Amino acid sequence: MGITAFIGAYGYGNLGDELCLMEAMHAFPAEEARAFSVDPDWTMRCVPGLAGCFADGAAMLALRPRRVVYGGGMFGTSEAFRAWMPWLVQAEAQGAEIHFHNLGVASLGRDLGWLDAAANGVFVRAAGFTVRDYLSIERAIEGGIARTPRLTFFPEAELPADPSLAEALLPRDRRLLGVSIIPSPLMREALRHEAALVHALLTEFEGHAVVPIVSTVHLHAPEEDDMEGCAAFLRDFLPRAEIAAPLLLDRAHWRAELTPARLKGLIARCDTLVTHRKHNAVHAIGAGVRTIGLHPLEDHSLRRTFVTLCNRLPPGSRCVGLLSP
């Protein structure tokens, strides 16, 4: 089968994206799997079985892949399509089989200069075109993509957990509350505005030890630093709570030890997860852990995940929207 090239937002410090790469490699077994990454060492540590990485489209074409898998994750954006579509056109011309797989599709709006006849031809002829949630189907149709995608329902929820880190760090004799918060400006404003609601929501977890769930420490975007988001949330809303594993808030440890599978292992040990991060919700739902989504109402990212996975939500799970001032 030769080389399969995987294209996505890999290496940026988001374990959710590397989780999507793991799922894509499971869905498309390859004799040799290579992926785009801005940080090859990190991506290869996180993703077992990856043979190597490439830095750009030209390096991908030099590999002469037999198959190219674009996605998943939130990679169905005009910015990503504009950067990669010319290379997909050339890869197809070289004889590669093209798959668009498990994509999150953004509102493409009027930023559609990349969607010319050549690009739409790639979509039409592609061996597969799938998206992960209902809204992504609508976005693809609204954007004018000349093919209606199929729906995958977040298949990365099925990937197995690695319990090794949880066994090493978490107590067995405590009820555990996982906490995952993105420190975006919109979320910070919503938390301040709805502080009373959040305090009321957390009252049932008195006596729980808190497990910091950090899935993203982004290379370039401080508003995507879950470690800061979790620490601020604990400081503001759970100041007296015991931290079950303080090492999970250590940046050097996170960088060296966390992987998508180990993160799921941590989440699987929690009794409940309170999360703003969608792929942590996916982990929890896949592991059968009660999941409470907490998000600004203006941002539908987490809500669309709960809607897509509504038929398999563990008992007591719900999505709580927060108003902004």
C-alpha cells in the first residue's frame, strides 16, 4: 500500500488533534504512516505507530504517497483548505487516493477563494468525505462544496485508554472530579458573569478531589492554555478543594508524559468531568464518565459535540451554557 500521508493540525500542543490522528491511522491502516506536524518529536511521542512527519506540502509530495487523509479535528476551515488544497490537487495528479475524514467544518462564509473548480473536483472524486457532527454537514453545504459528506459521530471516542498515568498519580479511595477549562476571553467573561450559577453547579462536588485535565498547551496561543484555565478556575471556584494530582499542573511533566491515551486514562478514573474542551468530553463519554459541559452560549463548539453524541451520554450528563455580559 505504500505511504499514507495524514494532514491535520498536528504538533501544536493539542492532544485532541493527536487523538484524531490516532483514530485516522486506525481507520486507514498503512504500510507506512507519515503526518504533517510542526513538532515532529511531540507528535511521534503521542501517536504510536507513526513512521515520521513532513513539514509542508512540498515535503508531502516528495514522499509520493499512495493515499492522503485530510483531517480530522477542526481542520475544515477556509484557512486550512486554502493552505492545503493546491497540494491535494497535485497529490491526486500524482495518483494518490484522497480522503477527507472526520472533519469539523467551520462557517466558511464568504472566504471561498480557495473553492475553485479544481478544489471541488477533488471533493467530488475523493474516495471518502466524512465530517464529525451535524453542523459540519450544514457548513459544507452552505459553503458550496459540491458533495454532501457522511457523518462519523466522533469515532475517536472508541479509542482505548492507557491507565498507566492514572494508576501512578490518582488515589483509589476518593471521589474524583475532573476539571478542564479553556482560558479564552469569552469564557473568562462568561464565568465572571455567571459566577453564581457555576458555584451552585459545583456544590454537589464538595468533598471530591479535583483532577486537573489539561489537553492543550498551545505552542502559539495563550488563550488555548488549559493549564492556566484550570488553575484559574480552581482559584476562583474551588479554592479549598484538594488537588488529587498536583503534578498534572506541571508544564514539564505535561510535555513529557501526557498522551491522548493517558489523558483518557485520567478522565476514565473520574466520577464526573466538568469540561469546556470538546475532546475531553469525547473521552469522558467514550469512557462512560458523567460529563457536564460548561461553555459560553455564544460558542457552539462544545454544544454541537453533545448534540452529536446525545444518544450515548452517561446518566446525569448535560451541557450548561453561560451568558456573557
